[in-house]
Amino acid sequence: MIRFQSVTKRYPDNAEALSSVSFRLGEGAMAFLTGHSGAGKSTLLKLIALIERPTQGEIEIDGLNLAGIRGRHIAHFRRRLGIVFQNHGLLMDRTVFDNVALPLVIAGFRHQDIAKRVHAALDMVGLLRHEKKLPVTLSAGEQQRVGIARAVVNKPTVLLADEPTGNLDPELSREVMHLFEQFNQVGVTILVATHDIDLIRSLDHPALRLDHGKLSLDTELGSAAE
Amino acid sequence: MTPRGARPAPDRQPRSEAVSVQARNHTIGLGNRLSAWLLGHLHTIVFSLGRLARAPLATLMTAGVIAISLALPAGLYVLLDNLRTVSGQWEQAAQVSLFLRQDLRLEQAQAFADEIRSLPEVDAVTLIPADQALEEFRRTSGFGDALNALNENPLPTVLSIQPRVGVGAARIKLLVETLGSRDAVELAQLDMEWLERLFAMMDIVLHAIAIIAVLLGLGVLLAVGNTIRLDIENRRDEIVVSKLIGATNAFIRRPFLYGGIWYGLLGGLVAWIVVSIGMGVIDDPVQQLTHLYQSGYQLRGLGFGGGMSLLLLGGALGWCGAWLAVGRHLRAIEPT
């Protein structure tokens, strides 16, 4: 569950990236976050991942008020999230397996459990046979899928994706979105930031549209997010 | 907790495996957690060694700097230690000479010699009567004719005292003082002053080595710190990604700290080898020298204990250096 209550983010140069944004994305819901570049999509995701802090307002994830999460609790909080980066954010000097295993290693899982879960995650994105390869040897679409496998391997309750299809062609983009829908079906709350209007139109999920930091529900794109 | 203004949350059902798995994670026993923690460390230890092995040249260069910094004071210390052992043997060779008063008769001198002989500190006493001393002097000095010109023997009777082996310098000094205050004795002399000067000099050298060792140790800290700093810089992306997927600072710090320990251990090992080779090289000339002094002195190397100390010291310094770098630079890297 993601809840924003009158959240405003102002950067030190006084630019207001988000202006009094309020919305609620229920548990197990999936929504898009759209808007022109610079509209505040990245800022909104950064606030959820505790990379940035709001100037005003309240953010709540899975019933946790983020304002109270500080210091080393930040790291533990982030383990609840799965984050998919636009540039996949893979570590190029480690194999596909090791990349996907990283969240589990960080969380202190046992070796046998790690192997089991990594294989399951790689199987889901259809890359099990590539587990011993280095990311450079994979295509852009495959690299992004490795990134997704890493984001879901720790079974997060909330999955954030920042322009996950930014570097992919339409067909690969649909594949990636289909993966997200699969995770959504098992109950993961998913928020996908994208400016790919065509892709959004082709899928039946609500879209939160940011325009110069202000939020408007795009009613054209399916039912509102709760 | 239902936030104000929010709609009531839908009933929570065991809707996904994610929830149940998380619940299970929290209930794993302490033993399991401990072994997971140990395994995590073990993994990091091997992993950090692997990272060093993948850049062997850079690793050897850093280890080389550490090795030189450790080998120099260690080698000097070993040499000084040998010198101390050798001069310690000389200390036992110290002699006390008692020059007796001219008017003492030979029998009195002999009685006095017997009395000294019975002291616990004394191993042997040799009496050199004035006549005999003169005769000897005449023979060896080449001043025979000049001595003939003298009316009477200018030399006193001398008691040469050999202290017992193992008697310390302080007790010998005390002995000299006691005997020197006796009426029969004109002058008591300890042939050890030059040895004391040598000891004083060695003490200075020891302090100098300590200063050098401290400075070089600081050098090791800086060298390791700088290497780790570069390492952190090179892994900036990795650190950012790791932090974003929930890595604690401790987790990120760990491989760098173990890396520092590895650098230090490797440096210590190379230093051990360097010192051993160095001792091997100077062993021959030392053998020749001791042969000239007709002593069978064997050069003492670092030994196993000394070598292990070098390793431990290297490891500790490497860890400290890494800690310095990590503390400063990791905090500066946050995802943006």
C-alpha cells in the first residue's frame, strides 16, 4: 500500500518538484505514473525509496509512516521494496546469478535458500539458462529482465519501476509490462513510472498523471486508483 | 492503523507468499541467524580476496608498499636484537682489576685474593705480583731499557677478578664499589665502560627504530587508506545500487575492511620473506666475522613468533587504514 497525503517536495533551489500530492494505491494494486519529463515522476519514486524526504506532507508505505524511518532502519525498509531502474543498474562484473542474489545476500539469507529463490526468479523472467553469464553478454531486454528478477527475488510487497521500458522497443516493453502484471496478480503493489502513453493505453491500469508537480487522475485510462 | 482520511484497508488475507515468507524470516532461530551471519562474513572474506586476486598487479603494489614499511623496522630490530645478544655475552666477559697499594706485602695480597675468591659473585681471581707484572711489561712493551733506569718497580700488584657467569652488571658494579673502598686497594676498575657506552648507543638506535616504525606504520595506514579510497570510488555505482536494495552501511563496509586486512596480511607475509632473505644474505659475512672473534655465534632471524607478529601487525594496520577510508568516504556515497 502506498499513500501520499499532501506531499510537497521543494528542492534547495526553491523549485517545487511536487505540490501537495495526495493519492492512495491499495494493497495489491497496479498503477502507472505518467507525465512529461521533469514533471516529478522520479522525485515521487525517490520519496518512496527514502532517497529524498518530503518538504511537507506524509507518506505511508504498508502502514509505515516514512517520516519515522531513519538511520539504519532505512536499509531495512528498502528491503520491502523492489526497485527496477531505467538503466537496469546491474553490476557488470558479476554474473546474472550473483546480481539477482544480491538482495538476498544483503538480507542475510542462507546459501541454499538463495540458490532456490534466484532460480525461481530467473525462471519467471525466462532467463534461467543465462544465470552464469555476465550481464554485458545479454541484450538490453534481457538485462532489464535480470533487473526485474533482482527486484522481485526478495518478494517485495511494493515494486517501483522508473521508466523500465525507456530503452526497449515496443515488443520488449510489452513483455516487461506483462511480467509486472504477473507479479501484480500474486499481490505485489506496483507503481510504474513511464511516459510511454501507447503502452499505458494498451493496458488496463489506472494512471496517475503528474503535471508540473501537480497530480491529476487520468480518468481516460481506466478506473481511478482507489 | 488506519490513517485519517483514508479508506479502511481491505481485509488482509494471506494473499501472497511474500507475506508468509517474511513472517518466517522473523522466526528463524538464533542459531540459524548466527550461522547465516558467520557464513555471510566467510563469504565476504573469500569474496574480498577474490577481488584482490582479480587485480594482482595493483594488489602486489599495495602489498609491496606495506611490506617495505614493515620489513625495514623489522629487519633493523632483528639486527639490533642480535647485537644485544652478542654484547650481552660480552658483559659476562667483563673483568674487574684491583690495583693494590704499593706497600702491601705479597702474603697480604694472597690472603686478600683468597677472601675475594670466596665471594659468591666471583668465579676466579688471578694474582699478578708486581715483579711479574714488571717482567711482563718489560717483555711486551719494548720499554725494557727505560724500565731498567727506574730504581724501584712502579707497578702495583694486581688482582684480576673474573665475575661468575650470569651475574648482572649492577651487582658487578656494587662489587667494584665495595672492593674499591677497602684499605688494601688503591684503585678498582671495571673494564666495562665502553660496553655501557655501547648499550647507551644501542638504546638510542632502538628509539630511532621505534620512531621509524611508527612513521612507516602511519605510511601503511595512508597507503591502505588510499587504495581503499580508490576502490570505493571505483565501486560507487555498486555501492549506490546496494544501498537502494537495502544494504546497511555495515554490509557495504565489510568487503572493504576485509580487503584492508588482506592487503595488510599480504604485506606482512612479503615483509617476513624479505627479512628472512635479508638475514640469509648477511649470514655469511657475519659467520666470517664471528669466526675471526673465535665465537660460534649464530645469527638469529625473525623466528616463527616474529613472523606471525609481522603478519598480525600488517593485518591490523590494513584494517585500520581501511577503516579510516571507509568511514570517511562511504558516508558520502548516497543514492540520488
